[in-house]
Amino acid sequence: MLERTLSKTVQSISNGFPVILLTGPRQVGKTTLLKSLSNAKRKFVSLDDLEERKLAQTDPAGFLQKHKTPLIIDEVQYAPDLFPYIKIHIDSNKKNGEFWLTGSQKFHLMQGLQESLAGRVAILDLLGFSAFELNGKAKMHLPFLQNSKIHKKNHNVHSLYKAIWEGSFPRLLANKNKNREVFYRSYIQTYIQRDVKDFYQISDNLAFYNFLRAIAARTGNILNYADLARDINKDAKTVRIWLSILERSGLVKLLEPYYKNINKRMIKSPKIYFLDTGLASYLTGWDSPKTLEAGAMAGAMLETYAFIEILKSYWHNGKEVSIYFYRDSEHKEIDFLIESNGKLYPIEVKKTATPGLLDIKNFDSLQETGMEIGHGAVLCLRSDSIPIGKNVTAMPFIF
């Protein structure tokens, strides 16, 4: 198994919290990671097992009597009534590392956690393999920002789009003989049947599948709810409900525009990003890396890939990130802004090996925010890093 960046974070945090909840989409390796970190004393039970699920739902106290701690409970979203009993147990025993939980419906779990386990649970996010993990650099963290080490990487645009097209699901990447189309088709069928239908009682599978495809086609773009509703022949209320399901499942993330006034962020249209480019490529019908690279979505998929890797570089180190996009009244845009320690770090994504000053011309617009501007970056197809303009570095895309 490839080393996961989050491994040391799980072990460290487990020493300080009685409960860890590891969330993320299905099949990103949550269970595999926790099992790999377990010793012989830690037992494992999955609520995918219908008998165990029934016991956890109908007799949570009996479930915890049957399964002694330390314990891994997999897919805990099926039995949120366990949380008050977990609280009773940890308040009585006062031991850290007692429960490791996994869940693929993050926001579905939050209400029960906040009510029962506030201050007792650490919540960590896991996505598929990062570029660092696949390239044996699992300890790296955001190399395009200050005080970070840059590694030379010989690569080309074709290998980059191959990585984008394949995606990051461990089970698919670990088995080179696995049929990609069959994998993604099965993934979507399972997701719609087990998550969408079971949790949210949505019976129109075809309509939801068409909605998934419409969202995938918009990855990396500003979300227009009215256009989306028209395209799938549903009302705007349904679109918002279905979109919230995708967010709760960890399949997409909305990126808000940057404004110093937080209230303005809430009323402006966000960008939307799929959180696996392989799944998005499958849903939008690109049958090879070559067609994707040459197609109309090449730029949007490249930007999506960058966004996902930025998220992983934080989440897989147990950190949160304040990340936005920038667009002012004159329609000057910057792909990403990271806000950290009172500074804004601008990032542009370019499908070129020769970025120039024109690619960072909008960075000057940030002076109007009144914030201090940190070191900027242009993620591009270079094989090494070079300065570009003032306080900006052009650097290799695969980081």
C-alpha cells in the first residue's frame, strides 16, 4: 500500500482525542488507512454488514457492549444514534483513541456529532491519492508557497492529462488491469443506489444521473443555478437540494469568491469543482487522455486537478485551508487565492511551459483588497521552477 500523508496525523491526533472521524467519498481508502494503522487490540466492525447495522440502529448500547474498544466503526453514518452512547462511554473511561470512525456522508453526520461529541471528536478529510503520494513524496506540503521545497519533475502534458483522466481512486490505480469504464460505471450505480436513494429517498435514478453529468460538465466554472435547472428540466429548488447531496457525499466542492466582507461572499455565485477528475472525465464522455487534452474541457479539467491537489495538500496533513477565487467588477480574475496569516497568496493555472507576465497581470488587482500579498505562483508545464515577475514563481504542475 502506498503511504498516505494522513497516516502520521491520524496517529498523532488519536493521542489527543477520544474519537476520530475520517470522512470522504466512497472508495478513497478510509477503511484501508485506519486498518493499516491499527494494532491487534483494535477491533473492526462495518455497518455495511446489515446485521451489525440493525443492532447499532435498534440497540446502540448493546452494540457497544458487544464490540469493545479500541474500535473502528466503518460507515458510521448508518447509525447516528450511536453518538450519545459513544459520548457516555468516553466520558466514563476518559481515554483517548477509543473510537476511529469512518463516514462517506460528512454533513449527514455533523448534526449528531456536534450535539453529542463536541470537543471529543477530531474530524479529518480524505480524498483519493495525491500526486505526492503517487510519486513517493507523501510528506510534502504545498511546495509552491514560501518556505517549501521544490522538486524537479520530468513530465509532459500527455502524462499530466493521463493522471487527470485516470483519477485518484486507490482501487482503480492499484490494479492496472482494472477496467476504468466498468469501475466508474459501478461506482456511480453504487453511489446512486446506496447513498442517494437510501439516504435521501430520490427514486428518479436517471434524472439524478443526468444531473451528475451536468455538474461534471461545469467543473471549474461559475455555477449558474438557473441554467443548470433548465438543462436538467428541474426547478431551482431541486437543483440546490441535489447539489447539497453531492457536497455531503464529498463528490463536489463549492469555491466562494473572495471578498473581505464575508456577507458578500455568501450572495455571490460560487465556482464548482468535482473532487475527482477521473470521475468527472468519465461522466463527460472523454474516452482517452488524448481526447481530453485536445477537447473543450482541457482547461477546466486542469484547473480542477490543481484545486483538488491544493485541497489534498492541506486535508491530508490534517489542516484546513481558506481558499477562494477572485473576480472583481472589471471581470479581472485569479484562479485561486489562499488566505493565511493575514496574507493573500494568488495562484494561476496555465497550460503552458512558458508563462509570462501577462499570466499574472491580474495579481496587481489584489492591492485593492487592502490585504498584504504573499508569494504568488503560476502552476504550469515547466519541469523546474523560475521566478516570474515580482514575488511570483512559475513552477511544475505535478506537485
